[in-house]
Amino acid sequence: MSSNNTRTLRIAHLNDRLRTTLLGGKIVITSGIGALDDAQQAAVLSQVQCFDAFTADNDPHGEHDFGSIELPQVGRVFWKIDYYDLCLEYGSEDPADTGITRRVLTIMLASEY
């Protein structure tokens, strides 16, 4: 396995960890998600945590950093993971390195994208 493949697998693993356990980064919800009632917010979060429908079309780089789900009475929801430096000021130079990277999982209504 090439070092590039190993790096991509590490990034995907770290992203999956944040998304499924909510550990290893910061979670941000947009105002549209915040305006949903508690049950709808819980359903959105559960669907984001359970998401595993990664394909070459929706995950072309293999990093598991974006997903789209559809929920009744909520509509389409996007989630994405971005990589920042530790101060959350600039993009990370190496998303595979947790020593210099802070992950941010943003959950939003598709209409807010």
C-alpha cells in the first residue's frame, strides 16, 4: 500500500471517528438545524452518525468528509468535515496529523449550502 493510500485511510478513519462518536473535533450546526425541534435534531444527528453510503461519486478522494441524507419533514441535510490548524484560523497543512489538525463537522440544511 502506498503512503498516499495509507494517509487517505488515516484521514477517513479520523473523519469517521468524529462523525460516529462526535469525538476528535468540533461539531457545528447551522441556524436551520438549530431551528428544528429536539426530535428532528436528534434524528438528523443519528442519521449523520450512521451514514456509511460512501461511493466514488460522493467520496471521490476517499476521505469520508461529506455526506447527504434525506429525512421526512426535514428534507435534505448535508454534513461536511473541514480541516483547520489548531487555532481554527487556517487550513491544516496535513489532515492526517492530529498534532496539527482540528476537525470541524458542520451539519446544515441543503438549502443553507
